[in-house]
Amino acid sequence: MHLDDAPAPVCAICHNGLYEHELTHQACRPCTERVDRDLTALAGPDGLYARLADHLHPGSSSGGPTVSGSRTAPLPLRVEPLSLAARGGVVTVLQTWLIDWHDLLGYRHPRWDGDLQQQCDQVVKRLRVLLPWAAEEHGAFDEFARELGHLRRQCESATGGERPARRFGVVCTCGATLRITIESPAMRCDTCLTQYDREGLFHLPLAERRAA
């Protein structure tokens, strides 16, 4: 195959073509900046992670009074913000990615200090420092970006922020229905394995809605 026949490099996240100054990276600048914004949104005293503690009681995310102070509010508790705030939720997911990045770089295992809020701030800060490397070198940077974006949307939904984007169906050329949102950057059909970029997805016909 001639060099001229080689496919043009595309962003691993949005699958749009890369500019000349982006050719050493897997992700385009807008997608990398969006990942950085998602990280930034989670951390800090006013970040999405900190706000989870104020939305543990039923009704606290729908305009009702929020619960301030203790993170050990009495039951009943809302499961979604609790699962995101607890160990195994947001902080653990981010720490797992940072461990993976450190391993690939040959760095020492990262240390976690303080409570979960402090650990959240620490891991976000470190991930942001390593973000340029990951956008260029990490083989699963697109997976990291998708998982991070999903975490942010979950936190926004649990804290009364932006609701998750509504899903709708489009029909693949093989006849299978793909469930996408207006934010979907790309998707592969599980039936025929056809890969669609964002433009391709939105040129597919809408699936018929089933009667209730």
C-alpha cells in the first residue's frame, strides 16, 4: 500500500481528522480540553464530588432542602449519590486510572492521603498533570475519556445539575438499532462491527419508536 493510500489520522475520541500539529496525539485538542474540564469539574470544595454529600437525602436533588454538614446522614439515603461518593465510586475509578498511568510510565505507586475528598482532589490534580502524556501515548485514552465523561454526568444528575442526555435510536446499515445521545462522539455496532464517527451516526435514519 502506498503512503498516499494510508487512512488519515483521526481523533480516538470523536473520530474527526487531526490537524497537522495534533498528529503526534491520539486525541484532538477540543477532546483533550473537554477531558480536562471533566476532571476539573469533579474536584475542589465546590466541585461535583463535594456536592454529592449534600444530596444524600430523598428530595435533595429536586429543589428540596439539602442536607449539610455530616457525611453520615441518617437513613433513608439516596443510593446514586451515596455509591458515587463512597469508596468504589468516583475516587476509586480515578485512582485506578492513575495507577495504570503510573505503571506504564514506570513511576512509583501513587499514595493516597486524607479523606476521600482530599484523595479526589489529589488524584484529579495528578491526572491533569499527566493528561498531555496520556492524550499522546496511552492506548486506552478514549476509554478513559468516555468513563470520565460518564462519571461527570452521573454526578451532575445525582446533584441536581444537568440531566443525562436523552437517548434515541438510529438504524445501522445492518438493521440493528444503536442507542445514542446528542453527545455521542462515535459508536460501533455490536451486530456487524461497523464503526461510525459522529457525523456518520447522525446521518443514520431514526429508529421507529415502539408503542407504549
